Amino acid sequence: MNSSSIMCFPKLIKCVIIGLDGTLVNTDAILSFQEYAKQWDGREPLQIAAKTPSALPCSPFQCCNVKALPGANRLIQHLKTNGVPMVLASNSPRETIHAKISFHYGWEDSFSVIIGGDQVPTGKPSPDIFFEAARRLRMEPSSCLVIEDSLPGVTAGKAAEMEVVAVPSLPKQSHLFTAADEVINSLLDLRLENWGLPPFADWVEGTLPVDPWYIGGPVVKGFGRGSKLLGIPTANLSTKDYLDILSEHPAGVYFGWAGLPARGIFKMVMSIGWNPYFGNKEKTIEPWLLHEFTEDFYGEELRLVIVGYIRPERNFPSLESLIAKIHEDRRVAERALDLPMYSSHKNDSYLRKS
């Protein structure tokens, strides 16, 4: 099954087992060794299993700078509030796990069980760590949902005969995760009700509020397809000063407010990602200011406050279907930005800086 599949009957899941590196925290940003484990292609499982348990150490300085991935705090808090048992299962040694999560308030106390790779005979892709998680919770493996970002983690979860949701941490790799029961773009897209678990209640009129984040810079020329091909004039920003921010946020469609100091403040919907229909090679930022401008404003300073999320990035079978979806995103954003929870951000001082 993939992210577009529809479940006719919810699974009777009683507990959730979650990976750490690349699933809950953005260690990919600071640990280059992780690339070996994440790009595992299914061959030589015993060799990779022998190497990954200690593959992700970090210094105290690095650990305190490991950020939670979007949706991680939301997921942990939601499951805890609803009394769903959680296990943190990582190939990293138990001591390293503690060092990484100790900088995230409330995480350690939220998990019923925390298991490191040094506490089982063999790490992922062996199922040992997941069998041990079920044993400690006194749960049947079939009643456990695994959330993992890597191929070894998915392989281990399925070998333990558990349901598995894959959240690939490497871009444009979803097609490799065919063994997973579901593949999603990020934790923001997780629909717990598909698994018989309490659903999130924070979606508002097709949008998900996010902690505001900020980007800005001079408007640059894009690919020349916005106005000409799509009939949608985007005000593109260079990504060179925002690579770290872009790595923290999943590809998808977001919305918020845009400030042009000489022109005013406008509603905005934007895509972040690789635009799979066009096959971009780099992650881009393409905001659409929802206003009819009579002239171009290349070179003018543009400030963006992103306040909400609409959907993950996806491909489309035709240009017409892509255009239709972009206009649907516009309508969703326009309506949402009239809500007090979003409209209040129009007064953010960042939008008026020149």
C-alpha cells in the first residue's frame, strides 16, 4: 500500500514504535555517517546491521543542536495525551539516545519503553529490537505500528510482522519503500485514524497550523514557467541563504503572509520542494502572492511568514491537473488566512522590514 491507498477498515493498533534518527530528530543535518545506513539497498543485511547500532554518536554540542523534525512534538504529545503506549527504538546505543532526547522537553518521560541497539542481539534490519519492544509492552506484534524513516527500519518492522509507516528521510526515495504498509511525506501527513488510533484534532478547514517560520530576500527570476506555462506568477527567492531552513521543512504546500515594503502585505501560498511534475534537481521556494500586480518586482525585498501547511508535494498526471490543484491550494489558503488564528500574523513586524 502507498500514501494514496484508502483503508476500508481501521487496523486495531494498540501501541506505536518509533525510530529516532531521521524519524523524530534531524540528525541527518549533522551526521554524515548516517548516509550509509539510510541508503542501504537491501543487500548484505548482516553487515549493515553490525555497523548501524553505533553509527550515530554525537558530541554534547551536536546533541543539543539536534532539532525535532516537523510533527515530532505534535505526535508524541498527542499519543501521550490519548494514553497510547509508545516505544522509542533506535539502533543507536541507549546512552546516545538519552543524550539526544534529553534536550527535548518531556520526550524521555513520554515513552513507555526506550530501547537502544546495544540492548538487543542484532540491530535493524533484524527484527530483534521490535520483538523486544512488543515483549516489554506485553503486546502482540500484530497490534504494533512502527514509524520509520529508513529501509533497515522498515525491513525490521515487517520482519516482526508489524504494520509499518515509512517517512523517508532522504528526498525523492519514496519509491524504494514498497515493503511499507504506507509511505508518507512527513509526520505532518500521518493519519492515525487509519490505524484505529485517536485522530489529530488540529486540522482547521483543510490546513494545519505550524509554528511560524520566516524567510526573505530579493525576488529572483525563476524557471519562467509560472506566468507563461501555468498562468500563476510566482515570486521566487534564492535558496542559498536558507538551505538549513529548507532541510528542516518537508516538501509541500504552505501558506502565510508576504511583505513587500514598498507595496504592502499580501496573502500568500507557496510550494517548497522539487516539483516532481517538472523534475527539479534542487529544492526550491516558490511563493504565489495572491494579488493582481500590474508590473514585475524583481530585485525587491520579499519577506514571508509561513503559518500553516496544506498538503505534501506530489506528482500529477497532466499539466491541467497540476494547475487545478494549485488553484485549489489558493482557495484553501485564502479562506484560512481570514481566520483569526492566521490573520493575526499579518501584523508581524518581520513583514515590514526592508
